[in-house]
Amino acid sequence: MSKEQKNPVVESESEEFLTVAEAAKLLGVFPSTLYRELWARRLPGIRIGRGRGTWRIPKRQLLEHLRRQAEARVVREEVDNV
């Protein structure tokens, strides 16, 4: 990645990041669930370090992801009720 290209996950240097444990507590799920979603690229996140590394999850993007999922769920329920 060239210096001009930015990582799409990191949009702002002032962005707040959550650890997997913090995000799991916020969402009410087990950390293992979040790791599975992060590795499958179904959740936005940044892996820091080598090997397994450490994950950081942009809080704003996580909340936006959850909002989109909730909207999609409502649409599916409306379609199912037609």
C-alpha cells in the first residue's frame, strides 16, 4: 500500500477503537464470536502485530454495521409478512 493510499478502516486519526473484549461486552456476545466475524471479514477491524496479533474495532464503523444489519432485518420481516 503506497503512502497516498489509506486503510479504509482507519478514516480518522481521532477515531475511537475498541478491543475485542470491549466490543463483546457492548454487544452482549462472547469474544470468540467477534473473532470469528473479524477473521471472516464480516466485521470491520484492524489486526495489529504479527502472527495472531491483536484486533482493534473502530467503534463508529461497528455501530454503523449494526445499524445496517438491524435495517436489513426489519426489511426481511416486512417481506416475510406480506
